[in-house]
Amino acid sequence: MRLGLLLLPLWLTGTSSPGEEAKPNPPQGKTPPFPPEIMRGIEYAAKGLRPPEKEENPKTKSGFERKMNRLIGTIWTEEVKKTNIAAGLKKETAEIRFLLDAKGKLISVRTISKNVTPAYAAICENAVRQAAKDFPPVPPELLDAKSKTYEMPLTFTLY
């Protein structure tokens, strides 16, 4: 049988050094309440529901890109789950850029990252290609004036 010695700092044990008077631990009272928005999320989760999403304006860049991120992210998550076990993917980040025309049709997809494995780059690019069938038209305010296209960068990080 092997025995070990565990040394804990004095502040963690609640005791004092020799010659010092023991300090009482702080009172164990109520913890401060969570902010209201977190409490609402906790209440929804307790009921098994998702909190309602904020209204997004799809004509703004952030609203449009959030919608695109959700479309692509759903497919990417499923692909990573399927492939991760078989391919033994590691932690990495891939930056992808894709080009859309005014109708939301995918023109091109390319990987910008230099140090990403080909397998992971393929998963990310394929997620964009699979989601492309559901892309909405690009708001005219976001289109490039000359080419009438929209280039969107997207970063995929695998933890």
C-alpha cells in the first residue's frame, strides 16, 4: 500500500499559523441573486424550454451573419460529431471565406488558414456547401457595389 502526504495552504484549511490567533470563517449567508436575464434563462431551462430569441434585423450585417452562422453551424456540428470519432480530429481553428451573389447563391468557398489539417478544412467547407441550399438572399445594403457579391468570413474552432 502506498501512502502520500497532501499539503494544503493554510488559507484553504481555515487554520492559522503557529502563534497566530485563529480567524473565524466568513459567515455563510445567501449568495447574491443572479441578474434577471440569467434567472429567466434558468427558469426556461428548468421547464425544459429555450428562451425566446431576440428579434434580429436580417437586413443588417450582424443580423444576416448571425442567421448564416446558425445555418452553417448546425450542419458543421453534426459533421464534426460524426467525423471526430472516426478521424480523431484535434483542437484547431479554420478560417473560411465564401462568396455569395445577390440571390444568396454560393459562388466559392476557400480555406484561408495555413496550418489547418485537410480533413478539418474539408469538413468546414462542406458544411458551408451543404447549408448553401438554405441561404437567404443577401440584403442589397451588404452587397459590394462593383461586383454585386458578398464575401463572408467564418471561423470554425474545434475544442
